[in-house]
Amino acid sequence: MESYKISIEVACLVFPFVAFLLTIPFLIYQYQKYGAIPLFKSIIFYSLILYLITAYFMVILPLPSKELVSKLKTIPMQLQPFNFIKEINLTASFKISNIKDLLNFLNKPTVYTVLFNFLLTMPFGFYLRYYFKRKWYETIILTFLLSLFFELTQLTGLYGYYERAYRIFDVDDLIINTTGGLLGHILAPLLMIFLPSKDELEQKSYLKGQKVSLLRRSLSLAIDILFVLFFNLIVKVIFYNSQLANLSLLLTSAFYFLILPLITKGKTIGKIILKTKISGLTKEITWYKLLLRNIILIYFVLFPFIWLNFLKRHFALAQNNLFQVLEIFIIIFQTINILYYLKSFFHKENIFLYEKLTNSKNISTISVDKISVKEALSTEAVEKNIKNASKSKKSPKTSSKGDESVKSKEK
């Protein structure tokens, strides 16, 4: 049992590093498909990663030394199905009359090892049904493959790290793990009662994704910066030892952030990947406002050093009062720009000062077909119910009026 505790502790230590490596791909995928990432969806994703890491370490840990494994005899594979029943019969008694007998029974290695292998893959079956919406037979296949991966990891001596297997390959583990995954799939609806459905999570993502968050914009900008640096490197290599090499960053940034958005109607590579573009606050942005917006953003807000350093090197303005005034102006503008965003954030506008000045904003380009269809269906259903309810209320009054008219005619 101590080995399981060690495995969980190691998994918790490794998890932050694995999560960090997966965060950027996860964000890009979610923003590219939905436009937003609800908190609950993130919790599910990272809990799945933590579970898989923990399950893996439970299979391989604790690791023996290479010297110890080299002295071991080659461990034969256990290929007899349901051999675990025979082992339990030989080592544990089924005569359970009280809690103490039950605890003694469960404390037998042959018993709790089977229970561990059974419980190991139950969460996997739950995730497959709830988050990935897999059928029961798909759960059986995928759980079997996961268990086979664990067994092959042990059989190959941790992929060749050891000269021989340090744990036995057991066909019963494949059977028990697969059964555990299937049971997790079967019991998933009990937990799904308390959890939002996958469709609800996606619907919230689509609706939330219609508004471009600051994180989405920042990630798009980070992608754009990587491409600018890549293009800058190409220009430097092509025009090595020439005057253009010194201007490479100025030229590549100008082309990427100023010319490219004019050609693509407000898009850069980062914006295309994350499904956003620049638009006007009330209508399509004009080309000159788009150009002015990006000039302010790139050369005054984000990267003023691109042209300031150029002026320093080529015009000897480092000690000039005009240069110092420019630096102070840029710092003041950047500060006001951030303060304006904070103010607009509380008014749910989420725009910076340079966007207000140029009548521009970032909008999502994700198709809203899925949203509009679902909303139309729900709206139509609501309206239908309202009409039916109103008709049912009016029908008695109509009938009473009809009766009165009939009586008057009789008179």
C-alpha cells in the first residue's frame, strides 16, 4: 500500500510540469474550436491529465535499481485467464462473519491487488463516456489498449531502461482493468446527474467565445510574435552583411502587423489560428483606421523599442531632449491605455484606448451556426409553450361567449 502512496505523491509533483506543457496546445485548440474555455471544462481536462499520470506511476513505481534487476531471473508471463481467483482461494479465506474478517480479507495482497487493478481504470471509463461520449464497446477497446500499454511498459523493462522485465506480464490484469473501465462507463450516469452535460459545456463555450477575452488576444499576439521573429531570422540570413539586415526587425514587423492585416481584412496568422479579426465598433473598419490602429498598437504600446533603438543607432538621439520627450510620452500613453482598459472592463466593453481612438475592436470569427440552431429550437419551444398556455386560458372565455350568443339567438 505504501507504493501506491508514493506513486500518488510523485504524480502530484510531476503534474504541474506536464500541465504547463499541455496548456498552450489546450488553449489553442479550445479557442480555435469554441472561442472560450469555461472553468469547468478546464477542471475536467486537467483532472484527466492528473488521473492518467497517477495511473501510469502506479504501474511503474517504485523503480528498482538496475543492479537489482540484472540479478533477477527472467519473469515468465502469466497467460492463464482468471488465475487470480485461484490465488485468492489459496491465500485468503472467504468466511467473513464480521468487519474484522472483512478487513483481514481485503488486506491480503492477492485481494487488494485485484481491487487496485479494478479501480485503476474505472475513472477512465467514466471520462470516456462523460467527456468523450464513447459507446460501451469503444470503452472496452480503449480501456483494453490502455491496460495493454501498461503491461507492455512492464514487459519491456520500461522501454529498454532495464535489461529485463522487473514486473510480471499478467493476462488477468488486462481482464480486470478492462472490466473496471466498463464498470466506470456503466456507473457514469450516476455522477452525470450532478454534472453539466458535454453539450451544455460546448454550448457555454460557443456563447462565451463570441466575446474575445484578453487571454485569447494575448495568446494570438504571442503566436504573431513568434512568426515575426521567424520571418526576421529569414530576412537576416538572406540580407546578411547588408544594411537591410539592420532594418530586418523594423521591416518584418511593419509588413506583418501593418500590411498583412490590410490584405487579410484585419487578420494575422495568430488571429486566423484563434478565429478572431479586427473590426469596427459598429461596422467594418476602414483601411486607414486599421492601419492607424496597428501603428499605435505595435510602435507605441507594445514594441516602441523597434524604432526607438533604430533612431538611437542611426541619428544619435540618445542624449537629445526630443528623444527623452518621446520616451516619456510613450510611457504616459501606455499607462493611460491600461487604465482605460480597466475602466472599460467594468463597463463590459473590454477595449483599450487605442481601440477607442481608432473605432476598432477584436471580434470572433467562429461560426455561430451551432448556437443559432440550438437557440432557435429553444426559443421556438418556449414560444410554442406560451401560445399553448395562452390558448388554454382563452378557450373557456370563448366558449362562454359562444353560449351567450346561442342563448340570445334562442330568445
